[in-house]
Amino acid sequence: MRRKLAAGNWKMNGITASLSEVSGLMAAHPEPGCEVLLCPPATLVTAMAALTKGKIAVGGQDCHAEPSGAHTGDIAAVMLKDAGASHVIVGHSERRADHAETSDMVRAKAMAARAAGLVAVICLGESDAQRDAGETLDVIGQQLFASTPDGATGTNTVIAYEPIWAIGTGRTPTLAQIAEVHDFIRSELMGRFGAEGGLMRVLYGGSVKPSNAAEIFATSNVDGALVGGASLKATDFGAIISALSAA
Ligand code: 13P
């Protein structure tokens, strides 16, 4: 059994006042029927963790592969853990694009996360051009293989499939396209990790909103969502949590 996971990625959004959305979310969903994770900017991890007290898990959005050192502006996994995080997103397409992160670097970050006791949420996704060229499964297979460290388990790793062209655009793949990629990821994970590959959650991300959440959550091998824009508002994210709880 894989426990469903509703994860929110606030990206570069949120200041202290934004924590009122989290209070509102907890008040409206005191006993969610799924696991809930919010990944705010690093500046809010400590305050959010103090507020949620483990009822909602808190994660970082990136970590450095090294545990410490001369890396101005970067954050080590152990620092996120110390601040109250239990998870960290690695390899988001915005980091792969904005910071030229390769899958080898993402794998190193995922290993650093594990060493610090954090769950790594490893992101994968094809571009518009790659999908049009019929390369989606090749690209996803390569990213999955190279970004996921040996020894990944259902406890220390979550995979998020986020087609780049669906992020922040309001465009989503068809349910058949989501199922095709999620089924492929599941079979690759089981081929490499055996039974443990059957325990890793595979999230869908990219323009998930209250209006499309239920149908996405009913799709094969979708174990939850990684939500960007709609995770910023308690009402929207709450509706997505309800849809996942009912799935
Ligand atoms: P949107 O939900 O805003 O499309 O963002 C998805 C995403 O990138 C989550 O990591």
C-alpha cells in the first residue's frame, strides 16, 4: 500500500504573513485522509514547521550535495533537517533550467538528503519539444535512472512526474498520457528496485487544480500531486487534499 501524498511547492512565493494560509488549511482539514507536505521558501521552513507540528510535513525546495562548505547562498540538507524539514524537492525542472542542474547532480542531492534523514522528492519531466518528437518515455527513463540513487526505497524517495510544458500553463496532459508515463515509471522502479519500487509514491505535477484533481487522482499509478500555484491558497490546496483523500 502506498499512502497518498498531497505536496505543495510554494516556489519563490511566501513571507511570514503567508503562514495564515497554512493555519487556515489546518483548521479546515484537521484530519486529512492523506499525507500532506508543504515546501515553502527556505526562509519559512522553521516557522512553518513550528506551526504545523508534524500535522503537515514541511520540506525544502532544493539542497546542496555537500553537508557544509564554501557555497554562498546554498543550503545543506542537514540544515533543512535542523530547521524542521522532513523532505526536500530535488531536480525540479526550474532548477534544472535556471541552475543547469544535471541528473548526476540531482542524484548527489538525493543522496545528501538521505544522509541527512530527509525524504527526497525527485522531479522528472519532458519539454514540449521532447514530447512532440516522441521522446517522452526515453527522456523520463534517462532522468529517472540517473537522478535516483541506488538504495532508494519507498520510505526515503518520492518521484514526481512534472511535464515542463504543463507547469504554470494551465495545460495538462490527457489522462491517458499521465497513465502512460506513470505506468512506465512504476515498471522502471520495480525493474530496478524490486518490491521497494512498488512502494515509492509517484506524484503528478503541472497545473493541478481543484477542478482536475479528482480525475488525475483516479489515474493509474498516480499516488498524489506536487502542486505549485494552487498550493498557495488554503481553499484550493484544501480542495485538492479532499479530492486525494476521496480517491
Ligand atoms: P503548477 O501547479 O503551478 O503548474 O506548478 C507545478 C510545479 O512545478 C510543482 O512543483
